[in-house]
Amino acid sequence: DAGVTQSPTHLIKTRGQHVTLRCSPISGHKSVSWYQQVLGQGPQFIFQYYEKEERGRGNFPDRFSARQFPNYSSELNVNALLLGDSALYLCASSSSLRQGAWTEAFFGQGTRLTVV
Amino acid sequence: KQEVTQIPAALSVPEGENLVLNCSFTDSAIYNLQWFRQDPGKGLTSLLLIQSSQREQTSGRLNASLDKSSGRSTLYIAASQPGDSATYLCAVFVNSNQFYFGTGTSLTVIP
């Protein structure tokens, strides 16, 4: 079975542009979360979606938004990009609402976003 | 707010040595604690999951312990190998449906 897949793997954008990152969870997993990892830091929580509904939101500005589709894949959108948005964006999937509470969370390889 | 700290930030050991990585968290109200491995520029690989009611978990040469009351976890790696070189992250899962991560321990195993 395929693991969590993210696309694209690398992306370069200019300040002020918009970006869309994509994530496909493990087959059968209904929960998807997004994390931002700045170089040298641990990942920071952005969003969690379960059964197509937002179930958690981290401390990020409204420029960040996400959605989950009927097939449980997810998109993360970032508007008006800033240099500080340059980071590795990670997607995690799990089979339960309490993602990671009673079951393991599995992460993808991430999308490396560079804003110039 | 939950804070997760990992000590040391970096560690260099000769091949074959046993080692311990430390993780501490400030709020004991956690569902579980998960240890991950991250290779440079890559995603996270899950190593061990410890439920809040458990004391330890083992997988191969890895053993993780959890003392929820004191807010501490350790990851023990036996007979280290050069392939173990990576950054090790611990994360606690809390009621707000999110992980809080430490900043990681960068491990280098010297052949």
C-alpha cells in the first residue's frame, strides 16, 4: 500500500503569489493534518480535517486555508506569500478523529516551499 | 500551552554505543507520545507510539519509555549504527487534536 503522498515535492514562488499543496492519505484513513516545519525547528500544527470537516486549527493567519475532498485527499492553500512562509509542509494521515490518539499518525515526505 | 523540549540538541557517538535521547513536556494531559525519525530534507518516519496509559514500547533496537506524571520520555537506541544518523523528534498528542513537537536531537553515529 502507498503511504501518504504529497505533491509537488519542491516549489519556488514569488512573494505575493498563491500556492496550493496536495496530500493523499493512506487508503482508508479519513483524517488529514497539515504541519509547517521551518528549518531547524519542530513541525507546527496548521489544520486538521476529518470526514471533510475542519476539526482543528493552529495559530496561523487567515492566508492559510485548507479543505478535504470526498476521497479524503486534502489541499492546503496559502495566499499572499511571504518570505517567512518558506518551509517544509508536512501532511499526516490517521484512521481516527483523534489523529494519533489511539493510532499512529503517518507523515508524508513533505513539500519544500521556497518563497523568493 | 504545551511545550516540548529535547535534550541534547546534538549528539555524536561511535558505532556500537548505546545511547539515550530525552524528551520532556510541560502538560501531562496527553493522549500519547510518538517518536519520529527525520532524515535531512525528508518527511517524518514513525518509530514508536506510546499510549498515555503505557510505560514503554519496544521495536527492535529501540525502546521508548513514558513517565506522564513527570512529563518525561526517553528513547533508548541499542548498538547504534551509522544508518541511525538522523534527527529524532518526539511529539505529544493533545486534546486539541494536534501534535506538539520538540525541536529534535540530531544524532551522528561515527563508523
